[in-house]
Amino acid sequence: MLGIGRNGIQKASPAAERLAEAIASAHERSANVIVEPGDDPFGHALIAWLRAHVPFDHCVAFGYRGTARPPLLFETFNAEESHVYVTLYQVGPYLLDPFYHAAIERIDGFRRMRELAPDRFYASEYYRSYYSQTVLAEEVGFFVPLANGASVVVSLMRRAASGAFGAAQVRLLRELAPIVVALCRLRWGEQVIGEEGRGRRARGAEGQAGRDVDRGKIWQDLSLTAREGEVVDLILQGHSADSIARLLSISAGTAKVHRRNIYRKLNINSQAGLFAHFVAIMKRKP
């Protein structure tokens, strides 16, 4: 944001100046400097700058590369909140997150969760068992594909008590997106994301990116076929039978047959049982 000084020359607001200082500091920082994930000065400056435009309750940024557990780049949570939004997320639910899938698909710019979520997302077991714990009215994100193949997602969150972002606020965030994307590329464009311990000290599991998860083999030990594994992934993400049919180029009836066979093989009768199997498998992963 710019203001007009006594001499008529435009001058940057304090928030914009802090953001510029943080960017300069980030460029001066050596790749070997140890920085706590949640304490990134650029992150705090970016948050302050965004809050000068639109109010929100929380902000978190993750780096995504392939199926590796996403490293935390910065956050605004206290320890209890971080357990839900970061620690539990990194165990495995990130693989079911619409934001994760958008990042992997190299989406660029601003998106709302409701624009990316599958048709049955808000009725999915992932939503009921994990996402509902966040108690959010809305989550929106800035998606930043990097030239090195990774992506950064900066999420802004409003809790239920604050209500969803208003239409005018969403328009403003869309207008700010090119600036946010450019700034994030300046900050993380040369950082290796998706390799453990690169350039900073790990803060327990939150600060690390684990090895790639082979999604084709997640269900292999449970005797599911490759196609059944694809169907499981889509069910857990919140896709209906019709949506699965479109994505896999099969009929809705075939999608339902796959689901029945999956439930029979796993000896379950609900999506809750399927999600429980998923969580158990991910907890065993290194």
C-alpha cells in the first residue's frame, strides 16, 4: 500500500516496508542458515501485509513436491492448533487435501477451497474425521509453482466465528495474487523443497519432508488391485461415484462395483472404515 508524503512523492506503508525488508533479508540469507519453519521473517511480513488488506485468523504455508510429506514453511498457530493443522496433516491427510492436489497439478494464483473440493468433499470421511477439526468457515490459498518442480501454497483461514471471506474480500485477494506469487517465488524459488533438513533445522516432524509415498503401493498389502487403489484414493478425497466415473473413464455402475469389492476385501461397510485403514497405513510409513 502506498501513501503520499509532504513532497507529493508516493511512500510505502509500514507493512509494505517490512515486507520489502523481509524479502531483502531472505535474499541475503545463506542456504546453510538455520531457520525455524514457523519463524520465517518473510512469512511474518507477508502475513502483516495481507492483513492490512483483508482480515483472517490463521495463515500457514507448506511446500509440496510429489507425494513427499510437505515441509512447513511458516505458520501462525499456537502449539495446540499446530498439532491439528500441521502435525496430523503431515502424517497423511495431506494426500487427500484439495490444496495438495491443486499444488501437484501446478495450479497458479488464488483459489478458494470450495472451487477445488470434489463434489462430495464436505460429506467425506476425510472432512468429518480430519478437516472438521480445524473449525474453519473458509480456507483460501495462493498457489505458487516453482521452476524447480515444487510448489508453495500459502493458505489463509477464517474460523467459524469469523465467517467466510466476503465477495469484495475475495476479489481483492484475487487482485493481490500476482504480487503474492511473485514474492513467494523470490523467497523460495531457489530453495530445495521436498528434501529432508535442507537449509534449516527440523522442528520435529513439522519441519521435515519425508520420502515420497508410493500411492500405487499404499493399498498393495491389502490385496487391492491398482484400479481399486485409484478408486479408494478418489473416494477418500470426496468424489462421488459419478465423479469417479468421469475421472477414470468408467461407468458409475462400475465405480460402485469397485467400491463394493473394496469394502468386501477390507471387511468394512463404510467410508469411516476405509479412512481408518488409510490412517493406519500412513502412520506406519517412515
